[in-house]
Amino acid sequence: RNPLVFWVVGLPPTTWLLLFFLVPLALVWVLSFAELRGVVDMEVTGTLANYVRALDPLYLQIFGKSFVFAGLTTVVSLVFGFPVALAIVFAPRRWRAVLLLLVILPFWTNLLIRTYALIAVLRSRGFVNFTLEWFWEKANAVLSLLGLGSFQLLGDRFMPMELLYNNTAVVIGLVYVHLPFMVLPLYASLEKLDRSLIEAALDLGASQLRAFATVVVPLALPGIISGAILVFIPALGSFLTPDLLGGTDSQMIANVIERQFKSANDWPFGSALSFLLMYLTFGALALRALYTRRTAGQGRA
């Protein structure tokens, strides 16, 4: 109500946002229309050559691979995150805060450290392969007693499993990093769920699975969409996870952008790739806003 208080409180963060976010972003956007003059010199000419080059099949393939990785990350996070969110919602009230703390606990550790820890888990002599080999050795003893040595030889061909420096490792790493971003919106949506609706569906003869599909999922749809956006967009622009966990064929578009700004020293092309990725992000947010508006309109109707 007091204009002076409004400006005193709002001016510092607005200035910070303008100087350290919007202005640098605008400079990168301007650079996307520049041309290289020599090794380090650039001239803004208004050219669209950088965007045309970004549409080369090679880069479109990398964009497509990034979309596939981000999509798989979103789907897997939803599959694993929904039961976790349900478990937290239906847990005793005194345990909910503890369970939510466990969900957000990974944020207390630096992403780089968590990624290197995942390398220790997935590598050839890591915890996963070590555990599987231990169980397989115990199973081998049983197989030998039963005279099933052929199965023993079959299993030995696949041990240890190659879980690192491939596409599978990238998806595992992305899910590991972004799973909390799916669980928290789902929890916020499911917490508002009227449990009497589930009881009514069961009383009317619906099975547990049908009640879940026809009652729980539709009511949790806003949380599903919010979680999908919060997972898909950061996963699409992920850089560190594919760089450390992926192989030469597992690089995403963010890794290409990083190389343009560093080793290739082609800032105009890197800027164009960056803004193409940003345009795709804005498109996803626009679809989310459109869905929200339509849902709100149907609710009022």
C-alpha cells in the first residue's frame, strides 16, 4: 500500500535480476546474430547463419537424443516418484516430515560430489557389480549342486555389467538428480486428495487398480504436469551428468554448447544453440500455461 516501501523492498532484487541475468542474456542473444572475424573477433551483422547451421542434421540428431533422454528421465521419475509421493501422503503424520527430509536430503550435497559417488556405484568394480557378483557366486554354488553348470557359464558372460559411460548411465544419473523434482509436486497435489472419493469408488465396486486410475491419477494430474515440467526442462539442458557418466555417443546438446564456448571458441554458434534450447523451454512452459488456463475454464464452467 505504501509506494516507498514497495520500491525499497522491490528495487534491489529487481536491479540484481536486471544486471546479472537479463542483461547477460540479452548479450548472448545479440551474439547469436554475430559472425566470427578471425579467431576471437566477432561482429554483429544480424545474420541467421548460426541458426541455419544449428538445423544441420548432426545437431538435430543431438537435439533429438537430448529430448529422448529428457523424456525417459521424466517417465522413469514419474514411475518411481508416484509411489514415493503416495507413501509419504498415506504415512502417519509424524513421519511425513522425516520422509520429505529424506527426499530433499540429496540437495544438501554438491551435484558434482553426488555424480562422482554415482560413478563409484556404477563402475565395473563398483557397488552394483560387486553385489551382483556376490549373489551370483552364491547362486553358482547352488547351480553346481543341481548340475546346472550351463546356466553358470551363461551368467559369467554378462558379469561384470557395463553400467557406466553409456546411454543407460546417463538416464540413471538424470533420474537420480531430478527425482525429487517429481516427488515434491506430486506430494503437494496428492496431499489435497479427498480420501473419501477413493473410499466411495471402492464401495461402488471398483478395484484398487481402477480406483487408482480413475480417481487418484486424474486428481493428481496438476502435480504430474508440474513435476514433468520441473524434470523435463532441467534434464533437457543437463550438462554435468552426460559429461561424467556418458560416453562419446551419449553427449547432449548442453555438452555441444559448452564446447562451442570453450574449445571451439565459436560464441555466436553456441549462443544460437543456447537460444534454440531456450525457445523449446518456453514452448513447454507455454503448453503448461495453456493447459492450466483450459482446466481453470472448465472448472468454472
